[in-house]
Amino acid sequence: MSLMTLAATTIQAQNLDNDFKALQNQVETAYQKNVITETDYNKLKQDHKIIKQAISQAEADGVTTNDERNKIYSKLLRSKKRFSSLTANNKEE
């Protein structure tokens, strides 16, 4: 593996971590401000647990493949969409 490929892989993995941490912060803030219910909060926390496990498994061997990154990204995207819909639904009520 070339150094450029390794650097690109590291940068993309860091972006996933940053996106994941940002989503966690948004969920925590929304829950503290009572924008989402406790049930919704628990669902989102379960999603986060699954994403964190996927990241740990992908990084276990030191190499994160494109397939692993794509799977993590799709889980992260699904969680973001769920969060968006939950906050939008609760604002309408």
C-alpha cells in the first residue's frame, strides 16, 4: 500500500469519526433541550452503539477497507436521517 493511499484512508476514517462525534453531540444537546423524547434518545444511542462497534471492528486489523467505510457511512447516514426526522416530528407537535 502506498503512502498516499494510506494517508487518504486515514483522512477518510478521521472524517467518519468526526461525523460520528458531531452526531453524538447533536443528539445529546437535543435530548438536554427536550427536543427529542427519552424513547427516541435511547433508539439513537442504540444506533450509536452499533456504529461504534462497526468502527472498532473495522479498525481492529489496522486497515479500514472501502467496503467497511461504506458500511459505517451508511449506518451513520441512517442515524442522521433518523435524528432529522425525529427532531422535525417533535417540532411539529
